[in-house]
Amino acid sequence: MRLSGKHIVLGVTGSIAAYKAAYLLRGLVKEGAEVQVVMTPSAKEFITPVTMSALSGKPVASDFFSANDGTWYSHVDMGQWADLMLIAPATAATLGKMANGVCDNLLITTYLSAKCKVMIAPAMDLDMFRHPANLRNLEILRSFGNIIIEPGEGELASGLHGKGRMEEPENIVEEVVRFFDQKKKLGNKHFLVTAGPTHEKIDPVRFIGNYSSGKMGYAIAGELADAGAKVTLVSGPVQIKTTNAGITVIPVESAKEMHEKCLEIFPETDGAVMCAAVADFTPESFSGAKIKREKDDLMIRLKPTNDIAGDLGRIKSDNQLLIGFALETNDELSNAFAKLKRKNLDLIVLNSLNDAGAGFGVDTNKITLIDKGNNLTFFELKSKTEVAADIVCAIISEMGKREELLD
Ligand code: CTP
């Protein structure tokens, strides 16, 4: 039984595919999972709570309290109890509410309270699925770190043919098993991740910064934590937040602060992923008072910052992994090879600003991975979450090789 001891909240919404949720529930229980079913009011129009309760061996939660015996279904408790929340089928309406935090039923309040990973299996007609509103909601949910189980193509309940069918229950069970298997892979590991830009102060109201949003670093931290690692995320000033329980965020502002924190944390870790866009130069002096518009021009003298990745490369032990990024505009491969060597990295992730959809601010990225043996792996343009998953896969395989060598 591959899911023994796992706690899963199965959310069911009002789609004709709700009947498949019974097979899905059966599959999860057969693998040993303990499943708490939460149904939306309209889901109960498609399949009865009695079926789901009989299959799960637990009362179905649908309202905030049971009218029969006054049982209170705490969305917070369910959200904390779950190792995984799976919403299958998820209608367009539910996706919209999840993306916007509209908590008008127990399922959505549980979703907002969940500390665990959330998997979503959409089910709807093809035109609803491909509507920009729905695609935008799915993108928002992906950016929250939720896993979308893509619907299949085929005959739909409406009689139309296209993309929108909920993935088959047995395939969803396999996805769930894979998710928990993946989780074990970095079970006892600790990773340092840097993310975002740094702000180098000029005076009390001005700084030198860059366009980094932190999305790539936060996505990598999320994937590492989902693979079971303890993650310390040293983050420059960003707009995004993480609710992942496996991540401890240490906010910093300047390259100097980031350098100090990283040197302090790195020796306790099994590796570091250097995703931050660290300023290479900082003002030589900070003006305590706001600089006034007095002269025709203004000279600000800059001095170099410390190369954080380079310094970690110098103190790195044989069983620590160091992964860096190279964002290049020209001579991409030769620059990346040189950085890999200069900073004593084990892997470098190259992204070129010449590739449409790669780089700062956007939700996508296109990468090439280069290892110490100068082996190249090229990847397609993907969402930053998917890119993060590819990078973490490479980290897991690199850790595996290393452990074999050290055995
Ligand atoms: N990096 C770092 N500390 C710095 C500068 C960069 O830790 N002061 C890390 C980045 O997080 C990234 C890698 O080094 O993982 C490469 O960063 P990049 O800015 O591409 O390289 P630089 O060394 O700054 O070289 P250049 O700006 O000349 O391309």
C-alpha cells in the first residue's frame, strides 16, 4: 500500500465528473490513504455524500457544522491535518474562487487554510476550459505552487470533443503516489536558496536595484520543500510570499546582508541554490540625508560587492552541492562555462535574455543546465514552477550520484 499513513483531503465540486471522484476515493483508500471528503453544495447534486462516506469510512464535510449531531467541521483543522489536498473534479467556478480567495463554502475555506500541497484536476467543457478567464485562473493557481493535473482530450459530457475531461482516477492516484515518493527524496536534507534582487541604498529614499521578481527562487524553494527538504530562503525585497511550512524566509535588503546571512547558514546545509540577482556594485558611501537637486550632475562612486556564490564555492565541502544561475545577453554558453568554473559550482542554470519568455518579471523561463563535466541539458520554454521542478530533479539526481560515490 503506497499511501499508508497519508492524510488526504479530497475536495469534490459540482461537475458531471463528480462520479469519477468515487473511483478516485476508492483508489486512494485501497493504497492505504486516510481520506476526508469535502463536498461543495452542488457536488451533492451529482453524487451523494452517502456514497463518499461509505467509501472513505468518515462523514463527509460539506457545511461548517452537521445539522444531525452538531459536529463542527473546522476548515482550519482539516487544512492542518492534510498531507495533501486534492480537488477533483474542480469546476471553472471553483478554480475562479480559489484564485481569488472567495470563501463561500467549506471547500474553499479549507483550501485557504491548507498548509500542504494542493493538486487540482479540472473538469469542464472545452470552451470553458480554454476561456482566457479560466486559463488566467489556472496560471494564478500555478503561481501559488498548486499542481494542476491537466485534463485530457476526448468526448465530453456535452457531446462535444476537446480538452476538458478530468484525468482518469487511476492516473490521478499514480500522480499522488509520485508526489509522495518525490517528497521522500530530499527527506533529511537542508538547502539554502537565495532569491530576488538586492537594494543598495544611495540615501534614505533611493536605492540601486534590478528587475528580479524572486519568482524563480521562490519556486525552487517550494519544489525543494515539496521534495521533503528543509529550506532556508534568504530573500531580497520582493512582492511574493510563501506559505510553505518547509521554508524559513530570512528577509534581507542589501548584497552585504545577503552575503553575511549566506556565509552563516551555508556550513549547516547540504547545498545552496543561488537564484538572487545580487547587485555587483554598491554606493561607496551612503548619504544619511536626502541628496538634493543642487548641481547639474551627480556622481555616485560605486564599489564592488562580495560574490556570494564565489565565496560559498571556496568554502564548500565535498558533500555539498552549489548551484548557480547565469542570466546572459551574449556569448551565453562560454560565459556560463566560465562562471561555473570561477565560482566552483556543481551546476549552472543558464537563461538567455535573447529567448522570448525568459528572464525577469515573466512567469516563464527557458533554461539550459550545465554540469561540472560540461554536459548540457536543454529545456523547452516552461512555467517557472515547471522549470523549478526540472532543476530540483537535477539536484536530486546529482545528490544521488554524490551519495553513491561517498558510500
Ligand atoms: N551571485 C552572487 N553574488 C554576487 C553576484 C552573483 O551570489 N555578488 C550569484 C548569482 O546568484 C548567480 C551567479 O552568481 O547564481 C551568477 O550571477 P551573475 O550576475 O550572472 O554573475 P556575476 O558573477 O555577477 O557576473 P557578471 O555580472 O559579470 O555576468
